Amino acid sequence: MILLKTLKIAARALRRNTLRTLLTMLGIIFGVGAVIAMVSLGNGAKAQLEASIATLGQNVITVLSGTVSRGGFRMGFGSAGTLTQDDYEAIRKEIPGVNGVSPEGADYLEVRSWPCAVGESFSEADVRNAQKVALIGKTTAETLFGDEDPVGQIVRVKNAPFRIVGILSTKGTDMWGRDQDDVLLLPYTSAMKRLTGDTTFRSLMIQAVGPQVVNTLTNQITDLLRQRHKITAGRDDDFLVRTQRDITEFADAQARTTRELLFYVALISLIVGGIGVMNIMLVSVTERTREIGVRLAVGARSRDILLQFLTEAVTLSVAGGALGICFGVACSRLVTQQLGWPTLTSADSIILAFGVSAAIGIFFGFYPSLKASRLDPIDALRYE
């Protein structure tokens, strides 16, 4: 009952100066809205990143070939072909727990968890005999053939004719923003024999039978390739082995830094809003000095005055927080609709923003409330 009366008095006091109350709330509204929007953007980017990594397949280990130096500059991994077809066969046959190995061969689509939407994939015979067959992505199919069915059609790659045997299911963009459906896949033997003349691979993709053996397979693949490439102890590898977890951790670390930066920027705006609350409460205490004196004179205790002004500060902040949540959610949806950026508003971010706004009301409203509770009744009654 006492709390309800205190809330009614607080609401009445705030309504006395409606415009001033609304202007003070703006700082909280924009601060909370910024927190919600920034966290939603961060969550959306993280979800998109995880979805992009998932398109690589499940339990995938990637082996990149070694580096090469040109003109005094050392190029990155994958710039030199140090992985041979014998390496490929050795990994397939000698390491247990491997579900599939592929550069772009018969196992490639299984490793990438990428089924054909129409037609069929390469067969072992296609790879072994370097058949002139191809798989096509949805974007490439629409670009080359429009509404026509591309299966059975002939495409020429460097003047070599390849027959399309299947259309890949839609993958969307990857974590770098590239369209994965804008692709034409050939058996690696066909590409090496008929197009590039290469005898080595720039990368291999290996799929483990389960997530529990990924680390073990990574070590076994490293040991096998070091042995095959005659790399002695103390010498650097001429290849690089990476798992999806490595990619996820690296990308998430970059995204986390951005999210934290945006969050702290939004938090600063909340603090500025809190300073506005303190300022307006100090003004309110000064304006209501005689009112405080009357209450103390008729029997109100110091803690009652403290509670009254603290309730006003918290009410101001919580109301601003509620409006800020609505503002932040609306901004997140607007960003998604207008800019196409993914956003994801979570219940945790709403609870956090609401809790922070209440805490700001308590923190920044405590000093003005304490000042009001310590006024001398006689001096307060004499105040003009």
C-alpha cells in the first residue's frame, strides 16, 4: 500500500512538468534503444556467420597447400600446390575415421553437405575416367540458361565441352559475402587433365565421421603429410590444416570485438542519459524544498523523503527504458528492411537493457534523493 502511494505521488510529480520529463527521458530512450539495436546487430551478424560456416559441411577439416615466394614476397597458404594425388589417396586409405576426402571429386558434395536439387552428382567412374561432366549452381544456371532446364545441356569451359548432369541445391552467400550458388563444378581429374594441366591440389577437404574425432584426425593428417613430404623435426610444414572450429573461433573473435565496441558506445549514451536524470532530480529537489519541509514538519521521516525521490528517479528511468526497448526493436527491424542487415533481438538483451535503465535510475537518483532527505525542516520551510 505504501509503495503504491509512493508511485502515485511520483507519477503526479513527474506530470507537473511533462515536457521536462519527456526531454529527460529522451537520453534513456536513445541509450536503451542503442543498446538493443547494437546487440541485435551483433547477434544477427553472429547468427549469419554461424549459418555461413555451417554451409561448409559438418565436421570438415581443410588442408591447404604450402606457400610460395614471388618477387621477394611470401604468398599465403594455398598459393603453391604441395598436395599431390598420392596424398589424397593416402588420407582416404590410411586414416580411420574419415567419412570422405575430396578436392572436387566424388566425395565433394558429401563433405560439403551439398546435395543435388535436380539430376545426379559425379560418380566414381566420372572421376576415375576424367569424364566431361559438370554440376551447376542455381545462380549460374539462371545466368546461362534462364528458365530452361540446364540438365543435359553443354557448357564450354576453355573450349572444352562439358555436359551438365545436375543442379546443386541452394547454399546462399558464405561468410565472406560470396554467392556460393554462382558455381560450376567439375571432377578434379577432368579439370587437371583437360583444363589446367596441374598435377597438385591447392586444398583438400576431409569430413570426419563425427565431431569427437576431429582433433584426432587433424593430428593424424598432419603426421601423415609430414611423413610423406619428408619434413623433419624443427622444419615448418608445407601445408596448413584447419578445422571449422578454428574458422569459427577466429571469425567470432573479430565479431566479438565489434559487438563489444558498439555496446560500450551505446552504454556511454546511457550514462549520459543517467546524468540528465541526476540533473533534473537536483532541480526538482531545489524547486520542492518548501514541500519537503512541510512533509518533514508533519511527521515524514528522512527515509520516506529518500524513498519518494528515488522512486521518481527510477520511474523516470524505467519508463524511458520501456520506450527505449520499443525504439530499439523498431530500429533493428528498420535496419533489416532497408539495409538488408541481419538482426536478432533476444530476450536477454531486452532484460539487460531494462535492468540497466532501472540501475541508472537508482544510481543517478540516489544523490539527489539523499540530498532531499537531509534537508533541515526549518531551513526548508524558510526557503523562498
